[in-house]
Amino acid sequence: MTKTLDDYLNDPDLANEPAALREVHAARLFIQDETKGMTTAERTAYYNEAAARFFTSDNSQPSTETVTK
């Protein structure tokens, strides 16, 4: 069974952490398990692909938030 990020966020070992820190730890554990056993070249490709997906996602949508002064 593959663990999801939600599984890591609900991990009892992280329950006492502040929310922001719990998210960081959960993401780190998720990536650590995904890349376990990879060679250096495979891990580099994994990170490069993740970065490419991030930077090529459609971030051009206008914000729906309003700014009040």
C-alpha cells in the first residue's frame, strides 16, 4: 500500500507538532519514501521532473482575492 500525504499528516508521531512544521515533516517523509532506493541519477531526475511540473503549471490565472486597505 502506498502512503499518501494525508497519511503522513495524520501520523501520530507528528501530532504534537505545530501545523506548519507538521506539513514540512510530512512532505519530507513522503519524498523520502518515494525516493528510497533510487540512485543519485534517478533522484536527480525525480527532482528535475517535479520542478518542471511546478514551473510549467498554469500559474497565470488571475487571483480571486481582493485587497482591502
